[in-house]
Amino acid sequence: MDRPIRVLVAKPGLDGHDRGAKVIARALRDAGMEVIYTGLRQTPEQIVSAAIQEDVNVVAMSILSGAHNTLLPKVVELLNAEGADDVLVVGGGVIPDDDIPFLKEKGIAEVFTPGTPTQVTIDYIRDNVANK
Amino acid sequence: MELVEKLLSGNKRAAARLITLVENKDPKAFETLKEIYHKSGNAYVIGITGPPGAGKSTLTDKLVKVFRKRDKKVGIIAVDPTSPFTGGSILGDRVRMSDLNLDPGVFIRSMGARGHLGGLSESTQAAVKILDIYGCDYIFIETVGVGQSEVDIVKTCDTTIMVMVPGLGDDIQAIKAGIMEIGDVFAVNKADRDGAKRTAREINMMLDFSKSDWRPPVELVVAIDNKGIEELFEQVEKHKSYLEESGQKEVRRIENCKNEIVDLVQQKLMDMILDKSSKEEMINKLSKEVAARKTDPYSACKLVLEKLRTT
């Protein structure tokens, strides 16, 4: 029995555009992963609570509202507070290049901007997920 | 084991991690379960089943809130299908349960069916025990959307709620054997749509022939508007009292344990037949011979069984 990678795909904050999140969810599914999709308008607290209960290897967040510098680091912070620092956190969406170094410094492992082939994201997750 | 102590003290992460280990068929997890199995059996298990899109997740969300108002600790195991081709899955039941997410008295776990028909696997059964020991008073199991004959859920639950919707077929569908026989309580969801009363009537007519002491009730509900949910809750509690007072709960639980043992043995036998490369090779070879009509499947079966006996 092989162990599928479990990924929480979440939409933090208030934008209502989930096409990107759904495309990613579908691509990860087709790559043999178990994707837990949580739906729109999630707070960092909700995302972390779901990540803990679902015991995921990866939290993947799609954000298009511009609030990434606030919301994504908050998720990392809450995960660490729960002792879940082995969870790989990645982000995607409309995120300016200038903001990416700040996000990485705050513990977001990688950021995927528009136009990234889904295979790049899949490979990144496979290569970087912690072995449980 | 540290994990056990944390689980017994009601630690969410410990419960979550143990479920993962069980899902991954980690032998250590089953050793742990053996140790703590005697502490399970306190939670009341409610199954929610029905066709895809009937509103099982939404109904679960609303019904769980009624239990939470009464301060009961609730666990939810939501099962969604796994792709038979890639092994991947999209588990989307949480989308309907966003409000419950931050409630400390609720634990939600999404599980991929990982190839089990009827949507309940060995790991689902084990997850029920883990959430039971974790301290849940009630555990809801929401199955994958079912068709006509996936009746596995009754083997695990105390009360099974069958969620139906109007417009899925006539009274002939209702009298067919299979899933219509397993409901202890029926909910006709989306009851604001045309044909809901007719659907309820047809289910009732089917149930009138039932010979059991418990006559399953049929409730009209509109889960999304929270209509009929309190009534549905009352019916679940009535069924629970019936099981307890009639002694049927004990009978059912013994039957469930029997089913679980048989399932486990079956699973282990399957592993023995398919996992050993020598036998798989043998089966592949026999398949070609059967297809070419050089032998027949009945003789092939006998050969495999003989091989199994000698190894």
C-alpha cells in the first residue's frame, strides 16, 4: 500500500475566485494525491484547524486578493504554534515578485505565480514533502 | 507509547496522526489499537448515506449543530471516492462544514475510500475507534455517494440515516432490494422541490411491509435552510432509545463485530493471494489460459487455493 500525499487546498481571505484552486486540486488529484478542499473565504485559524485534523503533509493556498503578506505568514505562525512545523506550506496566485522574498522568509516554502505549469507544482511538492 | 497518552487526554493532533498511520496500514498503528481497543465502544455511531448530491454533507453539518447545542462532543468521518486510476482523490465534504471547523468539540476527518466498495474500509472502522477513544460522544460517518447496493455502512453503525431526494425514480426503485433496506431513519432532503411528498409516500409504502419491530420514520427536510433538522434529531434519539431498550443495540454490535472480523480475514486473504508475486504471476498465467478457453475459472480458482494452502 503506497501512501498518498495529503494536501489541504485552501482559499484564505475574501476573494471569491477559486478557479485556480480547483485546477490545482484537480492536477494534484491526477498526480495521485489526496486533496482536501476547504472552499472559499477561510480564515488562517480555519485553515490551520483543518490542517491539524486532516493531518496533511502540505497546505497549499491560493490567494488573489492582495492580502498575501498578512494571511500566508499567519498560517505558518499558527501551524508552528500547534507544533505542526513539518507541514510544507506553499502559496499561489497573483503575488508580485517583490513580495516573494518576504513570504519565503516567513516560512512559505515556495510561491507559484500565474502561468506556472501544474507539473512544476506537483514536482515541487513531491520533492519537498516531509516523510512521515 | 506517547501517542496513546496524548490520545487518551483528548489531543487532536494525536488522534489525527493515529488515523494517518492506520490509513497507511502502518503495523505499529494496529499494535496501538490492540492495546487500547478495550477503551472503545462508548460513542454512538451514526451513518449518513445516500446517492451523490443528495445533501449528505450539508445535512451532517446541520444535524451535528443540534448535537453540539446539547454539548455533545462529535466526530465526523467524511468519505469521498478515490480514483481507481491514479489513487488520488478530492475530498470536498469540509466545504459544507466550514462553520464546524473552529468548534473545539468537533473533529472532522476526510478520508479517501481507497478502493473499497460501499465506501467503508478497514481504516474507516479503525478511525471510528480512534475518535471513540479520543472522547467523542457521537461519531458520524458520511459515506461516498452510493448507488443501489452499497450497504457496508450498516456493519459499522448504530443508526443509519438514509438521505433521499425527490425525482430519482418511481416506487419500483423504492421496493428494490439493497440500500433502501438499510435505513433506520429516512430523510427526504430538498423537500422544497416538486415530488418530495410523493417520494416520502413511496418510501413509506415500502416500509409498511417491513416486519421489524422498528418502523423507520420518514422526515421531510430542507438541510440548506435548516428545516426539519430538529425533527430528524428526535427520530435518531428515538431509534437510539429503541435499540437500547429492546436489547437490539447489543445484538447489532455483536453482528457488527462479526462482520468486522470476517472483513479483516477476507482482506488478509486477499493480500495473501495478490501480494505474493509468485501467486500473482500464477493468476496472470491462468487468466490467459482461461481467456483462451484452455481451462476454466473454476479449475483456476481451485489451483490458486491449493497453492495458498501449501505456502
